[in-house]
Amino acid sequence: MRHAQIFQYDLTLDQTAYGPRFVDPYAQAIADFPGLIRKTWMADHLNGKFASFYLWESKEAMDAFMASPAIAQVAAEPFLKDLVITSLPVAESASAITRGV
């Protein structure tokens, strides 16, 4: 069963630092993680509010990602604040209607 996650967080980076300090060091490693179907990055630079949506092939893949050193490194970044992570199984039949899967 597919699982989804939403990460919500604040960043104390200006827009010019967002790519080089937050996206570039992590994006490829995230993209290469086994079981990841997609990650969508969301950014409100004006208010410092950010979120990410992850879609995983399974809960096991999601759990492996959460236990990886890469996620610990991201979470330890001093410019990342107030991280809240929500994860739930995907409602496959409902999502299929709205092209969510």
C-alpha cells in the first residue's frame, strides 16, 4: 500500500540561499531513494513557510527513508525550524478518481 507524507517547516534562508543550501545538497539523494514515487517541494519565500509532499511505494520504503542518515542530516540543519511530519496510507481508490496516484 502506498504511503504519503507531508513535511511542514519554516526556513530562515533567503530566496537566494534556498537552492544552494537546502535543495542542491539533498535533492538528488532524495530522488534516488528506493521506493520514492515523487516529492513535491512547496515554498513561500515571502513568509518563510515551506512544505514537501512525498509519495512512497510502501510504508516500508517510507520508514527506511525516515531512518536514513540523510533525513537526520536535513533535520539537523540550523536554518530548518518547527518541522512537523504527517504520514498516512494513501486512499488508493479515491485518489485514482482525482489522478492522485
